[in-house]
Amino acid sequence: MASSQVASYMSEVPFLKETSRTAGRDALRKNINAAIALSSAVRSTLGPSGQDKLLLDDQGRTMVTNDGATILESARVEHPIAKMLIQTSSTQDYIARDGTTSAVLITSELLQNAWRLIEQDIHPSVVIRGYASALKHCQSELASISFPVDDELMHQATHTSLAGKTHKAVQEHIAKLAVLGSKAIQENDGNAVKCDPTRVKVITQTGGKMTDSEIINGLVLAKKPLSSKLPKTLVDGKIAIIDGGIENESDGLDMKIQIESVGVL
């Protein structure tokens, strides 16, 4: 008898008293507005004239950046659609290492255009099929509008991607190194030219200037010299293959003193 009374009481408790439920076009409009609001946060960072954003975390630390992925990952959002856009940006950054801001902005524009069609009583599934058909058409037209690039165009594109991230002189230097590095790992695969980014290793060193960075075609061993008298640079050197360590030998003696009586002191 007691258990049935408890069950009856719990069924009358208003668990969803402080919540609201939205459905239909109203819910769709709110989802699209969330995507537009998120894209507005990174829209002004796009392009060579993009503006920087000042980010502040919970511990009071500040960071100035115009990188869309960094801004979106630092944002604290609760809306599920906004979280999906941030995940899209992270996936774009993981696969292509660029285009994070463009991915969010294009998605936002597609959603806005879809809303105009829905206001004309076009079903969302019809809009999705239309976007899928448009995607196939765009992919088929890419070959007709593509054109070969030379070193100058590659340098301009790389320089643009670095805009706002560091000093202009450093941008120029890093852009040249990026183009040289991409050419060093190019491979001809039939009619296409591919690059394997895993063949590039970035080694950072403390001290010096960023303009001291250079491209080294070959193997680099991050090793300290055995002696300060060794030359800093070598030209046309020979490679020695050593089966063993190349560390300095210890000059100390491995010995123990055992005192058996006080008379030996």
C-alpha cells in the first residue's frame, strides 16, 4: 500500500515546471539564429584585413588572435546547433588545417537561404535534396574553373593565410619557407601532384629570431655538440654510422672505500 502511494505522488510532481518546449518552425528559426550568432563572432576575422579578437578566460588570462578555430574552441556555448558548428570547425581544422572560419560562415549562409525557402512552404527534406544536387554540380564544375599555379600564386596564397598572425616581415619569410617545403615533398601520382605533410618535421629552438628559420632538405638530429670547439656549421660533410652511444665518457673513478678499523684514519 505504501509503495503505491509513493508512485502516485511522484507522478504528480511537475518535473518540467521550469522548462519550455519549442517545436515546428519556431524551433527551426531559433536553431538558425544560433548558427548566425556564432558565425557573427568570427565573421570579422576573415580575410587579409580581418580583425583580431581579445579573448579572456576564467583565470583572467588574455590572448589576441584572429584564428577562427581558436576563437570557436574558446567560446562557451550551450546551444546544440552552435556546438555542432564548433565541431564542424574542429573537423575542418583537423583535415585541412585551414578554412575553419569559412566553414562556419558558409554553413550559416546555407541555413539562412534554407530558411527563406522554408518560409515559402518548401519542406526541409526538399531543401536538403536541392543542396545535395548543388554540391554535385559544383564538384563537376571544379575542373573547368581550375587553373595551374606557379610559385608566385602559391606564395600569395600562403602569405594571405598568415595575415594577422605575426609581423609582416615574418609572414614574408615563413611564406617563402612554406612554398619551398611543399615543393620538397611533392610527388607525382599520375596526372596529379600530391604532398605528404607527414614528411615535414618542424623543430623549434629557443633563442634567435623567427626570420632565422630555414628549410633543411635531409635529416636533422636535435643533438648538443660534444664540445664547444666543434664547428657550428658543416658543408659537404660525411656521415658516420656508429653502433653505440656518442656521449662523453665519464672521467670519474668508480671506487669504494671501506674502513675496517679506526687505526687507518
